[in-house]
Amino acid sequence: MEELQSYATPGDIGTLLKSIFLEEARANGKKHLFIKENHIYDFFPFLLHHFPESRYIFQTRDPRDMALSYRKNPSHRGGIVHGARQWKADQQKSLSNFHLLARDSKAIHVNYESLIGSFKEEVGRILTFLEVPHDEGIFQFYKDEITIENAKKLGAWKNLSKEIIPTNVNKFETELTPLEIKIIEKICYWEMLHLGYTPKSVQEELDAISSDKIEELAFEEELKFPRKLDGPVLSNMQAKSRFYQR
């Protein structure tokens, strides 16, 4: 606690966070910070004010695969309906920020499917955007000792210590039912079109799905897929909640 108090005066959250991250970077011999955060839109004004030099990468994934992954993760409550609704909300809240930042060359859009399909090319584009020197060693990330240790901490992180899996796309085609796919497309339709994801269903098929049918599936999934939080995930969520409330 005394060390944290030495980083910033009470109430100066911006300086405190910057000091903590920079200290961690120095401890690991790093010159740059790259922070992954799904809900950055919740405190975007804070970041613009305290970290005006930052650049942003807006990554999207096919909502049908995202919803499937959401259902498989025990840290999430419910299944594909919750997952699809979360994806839709994330895109709606993020896109306005992205377009404003992209106008000032402070943000780029990275498509998950392109990233794993053309890994070196997409990483090269990201490094150029961030003005970070290209280093072939970056493609050996899965051999890094810290990465290997992190992969052991949570089941959802197990793939961190593996090479990129280029086939990790379109799993929804074999693992979701036709109705489940239609429901996801119904929920995410306009955002999918905007981001270049083509629905498999025609408009008439989606119009035929009632809101009652969606709510029925959502209720069934809440019972079938209750949230099961382990210690690290719970601590992370609690810490974020306290920060957001500030």
C-alpha cells in the first residue's frame, strides 16, 4: 500500500495507473504497453483525458463464433442469446468511438478471421500502425515463459501458449443448430452487415423468428449454463467494477 501511495497523490487515478503499468513494463524489460480490454467504452473519456497519446485497435469476431465461445466459457451466464446480445452491445458502444479515432489516425479495425488467417501480414499492419519496430521474434510469442505461465492460470487462456490456430473460424456451422444461427443473426443483423459478416439466413427467415422464441431460448440457456466464476476471474471482475464506479 505504501508503494502505491508513492506513485500518485490520493485521487489521482490517472497518474496511479500510468505509474503501475510503467513499473510493470520496466520490471519485464519492455518499452511499450499493450492492454486488452473488452469494455473500453465504459471509461473512454477517462482514457482520452489521461492518455491522449494512446492508439487503439478495434478487433471484431464473427458473432456466431463469438456466441458459441461465450456459451462454452463457464465464466459467462447463459448461452448464445446472451453472447449475441453482448456482441451487439459491444459493437454499438465501440463503433462511434472507433470512427472518431480512426479519423485522427488513432485507431484501426482488425478482423479476427483475417488476423489468424493472415497472421504475419495483419501483425505487420498493426506494428506499422503502432510505430513499433518489426521483429520476427514476435511470432514466437507462445514460447515466452511469461505467456506459458499465464496460459496455466485459467482454462480460457490455455491457447495462449499455442501457435495461432488458423482453422479456429466458422465453428458455428457444425456446433450450432440452424435455429441458433438464425437467432444470432436476428439479434446482430445490422452490426454484422456493417462489419462485413454475411448472414446465412435471408431476411424473411429472420423476420419469422419472434421475440418470444428468442426469450424462450434465453431462459432455457440461463438454466442450462449458469455462471461459474473461479477466483482470478471473480477478482478481476470485482476490481473492474470498483474502477468503473469511480
